Amino acid sequence: MLAEQLRHAQETKNKVVTGFINTKKARDVAQFTMPYYLAYKSRRWIGGEQREKLSQLVDKIREGKQTPPSEQMDLISGYEVRTAGLEHLESLKGQPFVVISNHDTAAPFAYFSFVILINNYIKEATKQEVQWVQGSGSSITSFFRENIVKSGNTIPVGNGMNGSKEILRAFETKKTDASEGNKAVGIYPEGETSKNRDQLREGNSRAGRVLLRAAEKEIPIVCVATWFTNGTFFLNIGEPFSLEEIDKRGKSSDDKRKSGQAAINYCMENLAHLMPFRLRGYYNYVHPNSM
């Protein structure tokens, strides 16, 4: 039954993306197939009460209503959540900061589940809603892109972590004004999901260049490693770190791409250190005592 439902989800997605791009029919089809699509992405069927809640959320997004991720915890009900390092968030209260996390499409609702969880815990600790960088793609979710930007207050950029100006605009005010609006920005440095679904990809050099710009503004970074295993969500939050090391690595090369890659690799190594070894993927050379 599950295999049949997931196959239907993929077939529907392909039909929408290839046959009706940028048409009203595509958006209408996307609206009603979003739960199926997210089920396909996570390889997990979404049914019953959760599917109804997700449908209601999709309706709100379509209508452009505000839908802060931190307020969508009902979608996670019924699952166990294990956290570590929540105490590291306390020092971030009242100042801007960058959140770095990894894609994990093995979880229910794909990685959107972790956006909800991360935003919830960070808002509890810092009173700030993380504003996530949102790329564009050829998935069903792309039809909602404009609505998601409006309702979820995301930062729209092109694929591959372009748009550093848009990202850095969130940090234009001084630290003392951090309580005024969103001053927490979330970035997925991998740029896109891994073919291995839950293993780390190499970080994108463009993301590294964004962080080098953030280093100039003395904005701290906090890594949040996420994974889903046996019906349980795991979040491991690292200690916020200074960007001095990133700045030093970035300036070690005159080549922009290489400097950006050096900077993002440092951040991704910190992220990998928080994850089980089996999930470190490209960064599996990072060992428990290496950081």
C-alpha cells in the first residue's frame, strides 16, 4: 500500500513539473498533492490527523497567511524528539546569528520537520524566529515559492546558495537592535539534498563566501545536526563559535571559490562532529576527538 502511494506521489510530481509548468492547473494539482509529495521525499506515508494538519498548513501558505515554522509543532506530535546542547542557545539571545544545518529527507515531511523543530527550540531560547534561506527548484514546492516566502518569511535566493546580498540584509541592524525582527538566519550549506538522503554532501563554496561576509560583521554561527532514526528525531546543537577561524581560512587564498570552500569546510566539519559517523558522508574524515 505504501509503495503504491509513494509511486503515485512521484508520478504526480513528474506530471506537474514536466507537463504544466507555471500554469494554474499545476498550482492546483500541487496544492492537493503536497502531502503525497512530502511522503515520497521522506519515503514515509503521511496519513490521518497529520495529513489533515499538513493540508491546512498548505492552504494557509497558498493564501499567503503567516505560518511561522515554530508554531507548527503539531505536525511532529506522536514522534519522539531527542535533543542535546540546548544550553548552547542561551548565549545567542539578543544578538544576530547564523544557523547551519544539514538536509535529512529520511524524516517525515522531509527536512521541513527539522525546520519546525529547530525554529521551535531556538525561539524558546532566544525569542527569535529563524529566517531560512530558500532556493528555487523544479519540485512541487517551487509552485508555492512566492507564497512560502511571504508566509514563512524566508530569504529567496537562486539554487547553489546565490544571493549573498539578500542573506546579509537580515543583519543590517546593529546587535543592540537584534530584538527588532528576524536576526537569525538559517542556511543549508549543502545547497541541495544528497543522493544518499541523510549523509552530508560537500558544502557549497558560495555559502562559504556568505559566511566570510558575515565574519566581517562578527556574527556567530551555531551548528545544528539533525537526523531521524527508528521514529525518533535527533537534534544535536553545538557551541556557537567565532568566525575568526573562518576569516583566517578564507583569507588564505586569493581565489574566491577556494576561499569560500575553505570557510564552509570548517563549518561543515563542526557540523559533522555533531553527527553519528555513519552520516558524515563527505566529511567522514572528521573523528570524535578531532574538533
